[in-house]
Amino acid sequence: MKSHLFILTTIGGLVGSAVSDTRDLPVTRSGSVLHLDGKPWRAVGPNVYWLGLDENVIPPADEPFYAPTNASYPTRERTTEIMAVVRAMGGTMIRSHTLGVSTGNPLSLMPAAGKVNEEAFSAIDWAVYQARQYGLRLMIPLTDNFDYYHGGKYDFLRWSGFDLNRARDEKNPMVQNFYTNFKVVGAFKEYIHILLTHVNPFTNLTYAEDPTIFAYETGNELCGPVWKDQDVPAEWVREIALHVKHLAPQKLFVDGTYGVNRSHLEIDEVDIYSNHFYPISISLLRQDLTLGENPILTLCFCTPVFSGGGSSMTVIG
């Protein structure tokens, strides 16, 4: 069995690293170790989910605002501030849902099937640019298991004719069509294509090209019809991974299944597996550590440490 990385998120102290001119170099994986500029690199930092679309701030009356979900675009100052804070604390990366998950909301990147809202790119572009300026790297989920303000898998289901929402249909077997229905999977892949081929005017790089984004993740806490059932088909994970790596060959790819699905361990295109723990579970951690024949060197705990716009800490390495 080949070596892989596992992510675990912890509230432990951040690991600092001196900022050097490596912003144009990709983060790479060798076995179970991440490298930057030929040296081992550890990804440590917060989950700042609101960088592309916020739900915590009501903007001035003349700014875009969608009241039903309290959605607005974060100001440039707010985004720059969090980058400075993470850098000052010794962080090396940020995980952010709304830099990749942006569907179904009038302010989203894709508010409706096949419709692209170019205005939504502005906040995303600025966040990626500011991360680059501060020497930080980004890990970006591409969809969400939930039906929150920023969107998720239910948008693609609804756009393909499945009348489903999480509040009513979380346990409905029809939600598996997100992974198995040709039309739904095709719509999701087209969304990924639109996102990754966008050119950031601040960097003149596509998101696929910019090494600031070191990893894309299938999604946040993906499940099947039963919470934490890990029922995410390996064939789907491989298909999405191949699609991302075709568009962005130098990006690392994260399996965003909620929990480590043993049937996914042989997917060559997956670089990082993940698990989230609410609260921290040492027994589950030890169980994950026994998976596979190779040592697991990188793991991931998730636990809330911030309120009002923060969420969890991530450690990879």
C-alpha cells in the first residue's frame, strides 16, 4: 500500500516558519511528507470559511447583501487582517470553504445552474492574492455536504432535477445521485473547470496555476444518506481527483470524506486523507493510525476554537 498523508486538525500551537521567496514554488508530496523548496513543510493554520462569502457582517446599505442567509462579500480590510493575524501567529496555511464552495446563493460564484456571477470572483481573487502576499498557502474544498448559505452538493442535485434539501432529505437515498448520476457529476465537474481556469487579475494566474493554492479537497465532511456513513464511492473520488489534476497537475488532492474510508486508500490520485473530530477523540485517532501498512505521519483533528467567524485549526505535516 502506498504512503499517504492524513490530515488532523488540532488546537495545538502553530508552527512558525520564516517567510522566504518561495511563493512561486508548489508544495509537493514525497510519500508521507510535504515539501516546499526541497525542505519538509508543515501546513498549520485556521479554517477561515468566510473568505469568499461572509455571513457574519451586515454591510453598508449600498453593498451587495442577501438578507435570507445574511450573506455579503467580506471587505478587503477584513480579509487582509486575517492573513496578517495568521502570519503573525506562525501559520503557514488557511483552509477556506467559500474560496471553492460558492453555489446557489444570489451572491455565489454560481447562483443558478450554468450561470456565472463574475462579481463573486472579486472577493476570492483578493483572498488568494493576500494569502500569496503574506506567504500563506490555501486548501480549498470544492463543495459541502450541507446546505448552508455558501452552497453545497444539494445545489447540484436540485439543478439536475432532484427536489432535495438537507433539512427534509438528509437520509433520503436519492442524495447519492450527487456521486452517481451522470448529469449531476458532469455539472459539478463543469463548476470545477470554471473555478480553476479563472484568471486572477491580481496575479495574472489561474487558480490552477497559482501555487498559493496548494490543495483542493473533494468537499467538506462528505457523506452519503446517513451521517458519517463514509458512503462516498471510490469511483467518484477518483473521477474528481483526475479532473482536478488534469486541470491543475501540481495541486495536491484531498479526500474530503468525513472519516477515512478504507476503500479509498488505493486511489493513486489522492494525496491527503482527512478526518474531523468533534470533540477530539484519541481512540478514533489511534484507529486511523492503524490503517494501512505504511506509517501515517500526518493527521487531522477538528475542534472549534473561535466564535463569530472562525472555526478550527488544521495541522498537516
